[in-house]
Amino acid sequence: MFECAREHDRAVEIDGYPDRQDLDLDLLGLARETGVRISIGSDAHAATQLEFIEFGIAAARRAGILAERIINCMTADELLAWTGHLAGRRS
């Protein structure tokens, strides 16, 4: 899955919500090694749950994922260029 996402320049999500963390550190290490882009989300369903993004950030740091692979760290221009590129490919 990670290789397919990398080949198609898609991102996989680190879900910061404590009960819904699909990617453990082993899988995040594999994602890092594969070079896939990462999105970090809180999966918040209420304002008080927005703080769960910190769990996602901590997981990314523990897995050694570099900021340049995390779409949350992109500038607005970088994000627009990437999403515009994806919209043009339609795969």
C-alpha cells in the first residue's frame, strides 16, 4: 500500500485519535522507508479532541518521519501545487 501511495504521490494518514491509531510505529517505519507522503490528523469530532493531533505528531517523530514528507508542514503554495498536480493526473 505504501509503495502504491508513493508511486501515485498520495499521502497516508497518521490518525492521532487514541482509539483509532491505525498505523503503529512498525508501519510508520515502513512508511518512512518507502518515502510516502504523510498527513497527520486529529480525527476530532469535537473541539476538545483537536489536541489529539499531538499524538500523531509524536508518532511521526518517534518513527523518524522527516518534515519534508509531512503534508501538514508544506507551505500553502507547496500544498496547492501538490494538490493541483494530483487533480491533473486523475488516477
